[in-house]
Amino acid sequence: MKVASKSPSNRQTLTLTRSAFGILDSLRGTVPKSVFVEELLAKEKKRRERETFYRTAVASYTPKVREETLKLNEEIPIAAE
């Protein structure tokens, strides 16, 4: 995918390969191409933000933090029904 060289700077036109264009058309249904691509990019941005958050959370859960969590769970009784 690349930006067409004659595109105005405020509205750039993307060029797609035939196979990418076919995939885009089959996925978008009746939604206009520009709207579909914008929504697709927004969804991907959110997905990547969530992935970054979870990777950071998992990396922060060190053995020391696990030990502290288990100790705290033993010290605080939880009422069960």
C-alpha cells in the first residue's frame, strides 16, 4: 500500500494491490471504503493499546509480587456464601 503521488496533502489517496482490494471489498459489505478503512484502523489501534497494557501487566507480575499477593490473600479472610 502506498500514497498516490498526485494526492493533495489534505486528502491522500492510498493504492492497494489487487488482492488487498479484493479482501477489502469482501469484508466491507455495503459500508463505504473510506469509512470501513477508518473504522478498521481505529479497531486495530484499540487492539494494540490493549495488547500493550496486558503485556505490561504480565511483565509487572513478578515472583515477588505473586508471593505478596498470596500472603495477602491468606491474611484477609473472604466471606463465602
